[in-house]
Amino acid sequence: MACSALRTVVLTTRPLLQFRAAPAGALHFSTTTPAAGEKKHYKLCIVGGGAAGISNGSKFGRKLGQGNVCIVEPSEVHYYQPMWTLVGGGVKSLTQSGKAMADVMPQTVDWIKAGAEEFSPENNLVRCSDGTEITYDYLIVAMGLQLHYEKVKGLPEAFQYDGVGSNFSSKYVEKTFRAIQDFKGGNAIFTFPNTPIKCAGAPQKIMYLADDYWTRNNVRDKANISYNTALPVVFGVKKYAAILADLCQRRNLKINYRHNLVEVIPDKKEAVFEHLDTGEKITFPYDMIHITPPMGPLEVLKKSPLADSVGWVDVDKQTLQHVRYPNVFSTGDCSSLPTSKTAAAVAAQCGILYNNLSAIMDSQEPGKKYDGYTSCPLVTSRGKCILAEFDYDLQPLETFPVDQGKERRTMWHLKANVMPEIYWTGLLKGRWAGPGFYRKAMRLGMGK
């Protein structure tokens, strides 16, 4: 009964989202763009055109109307980055993961095609790279984070060599599958750095896909596969960690804990790791390596009054409101929210943010509280997936009335085919705020 209900929900999500999507022809439009160097005032300024920025722009563009909301974003292409695991695994193409920014930009907002160069929250001011100065009544910061390949000695130069890939950049993700295809045996290493990253499950998901590919192509018995992670655990949530550790043992995938990548020597095919508990430097020879780079807040945020001591936008973890500037909110990867940085977290956060910022705009107190919900679809092979969902306390917060700790084909279908539709036609349109409603409906009073 439960599995039947799960299949019904998964298989019917796509037409339901299509019914709610914008009418035909609405994907191509022109937005009003202020001239470079112009001074402009908006009721709401959103900095960042990723998942959080576009979703908030859609929501508040409808609420506030034309000319009252702007999005500051220099990129010409918008990527659905959760698909890059499947691109690196040879399941999807890079072109399937991206759309022109103009096609996802809400038609009710002004698009400032520039980057933010300075924040002056005391003056309600954002200065842009093209000279545009924007003053605002309210500000949402949704800039994402920064990849730091350069903090590993030998990178990014090593990507010019065969056998080296990374799913975290559009520049290198296609190299991952080429490295998997070209691998004929030897040592394959998958890394996790000693920093917060977006989608903490991604570094091991590509290992499982590679293992599955080599098994299908009669290479697996020639491969020594290791997961070298800076963390002391394979996954932060105990339930899923136990399942994944058992999976790795059964499939002979060696986990080296507290190993942080510090150098790649591509001409020798060697990777140097620091053991974080002993300080020892250990050199691993490799024939194929997938690199997850160190990550961190953008420099423009680190030097701004909006930042906490590390450089993330300093917000209350329940209301998403800035702790010092009440007219500023933040969501997504650039925020200080102590939860995994995923698109699923963004969806839940955007729902909370919309309610709380709307309340402030209406001279009311913000009343909605974010529980830290996030999700990580842990792809374990081509065709199987564990859907991890959890909260701030790292407790499972599962949507479906089945044990989501089991590998399921339905969860693979959800990850590979349904979630992209939810993203493009639900989240970016401001009409998807996570599965909370469906969780309550499907679990029929069973609680979390």
C-alpha cells in the first residue's frame, strides 16, 4: 500500500507541475534593465540569480508588481546543479542541466546584468560591477558560494590531464565521465574537503555511479576504489551513515576518514592528503581522481558588514532575518544557516522567507520558523537511490510513508526525472516550497 502510494505520487508529479506552470510562450520575454551606471531604487533588491534568487524573485515579483523588484546577476546561463552528479556519471548531458538566464528570469523583475561589488546596509545600498547603484527598502542576499580549486596545490592545472574530473563546475564535470570511461583499472580516488560544501552527499554519489559503471563494463575487479574524506563519518545523519558504511563494505569501497586533499601532482598521477588528526602527509597514486574542491563565502560578502566571523551572511536560523539589519534576509548557500547547502533546503527556506519578509512589509512580526529541512538524494547506482531527508538536529524528516533508508528505483526516478521538473516549473516559478505539505498528507498523522 505504501509503495503503491509512493509510485503514484512520483509518477503524477510531472503533469501536476505542468498544469501549474506558466502559460505557453511565457518562457521567452524581455525584462526592463537599467542602464549601466544608473542610480535606481527598488522596494526589494535580490542579489543572486541562482535557485534562491530566482524563486524569491518570482514570489515577490507577483506580490509587489513590475518595477519594484530587481535581481542582480551577471551570468548568462542558469544551471540546475544537482543534475551534475548524473552528468558526471554519464546519465545526463551538461546541456540538459542549463537554460539561458533570460528564460528563467521572472518577467516581473528588473534584471541587473552585473555582479555586486559592495554592500552598504547602513545606507540600504548595493554597488554593482557596472557602476549601477541600487538603493532598497528590503534586501535578499542569495549569492551562493565560491569554489576554491586554487587552494589545492596543483589545481586547477591538473584538469588539463586525463583522469582528473570534478562534478562541481560546468568546466570540469564532463571530464569526470571521460575519466570514468577511460579507466581500465588501478586506483580510483574520490575526495571530500575540509570545508562546508554544497550537497554534502555529492562526493560519494559519483563514486557509487563509477563503481556501478565499472561493474557493468567488466572493469570493477581491476579497480581499487577509495573515498578520502576530511570528515570523521561517511554522512552526518546516523541512520544514513550506517546504511552507507554497510554499502561501502559490501561493495569493497574503502573509506579513509580525516584525509584532506592538499596537492595533486598530475604528471606523476599522485594525490597528497593531510591526515587531519596526526598532521601526516600521505601520498596516494591514482589512475582516476574525482575532486571536490574547498568552498567558502564570496569575498564581497566576507568584507561586508553583512558577514559573520567566517563570511556567511549572518541570519537567524529560524526566521532567515539578518541579526543586525532587520530589512535584510538571506537564503541558500551564502547564508549562515547551519544545514546542508542543497536545492531542497533552498525550497523550504524560500517558503519561510516569503512569509516572514511579507509580514515585515505589512508591519507585522515574522512568525514562520525554519526547521533546517534539507534533502540529499543519495544515488547508489544507476537506477537506485536513497532519499535522505533531515532537519537541523540531523534527525530524519522523511516525506514518504516508507523507509527511505532503503535503495529504491522509485527514488531514482524521483531524482533523475521528477526533481528537475519540480525545479524548473515549480521552484523557479516560486510555486514550490518543499514537501512539507505532502509529508503531512501522506503520513496521515504519523508525525515526522
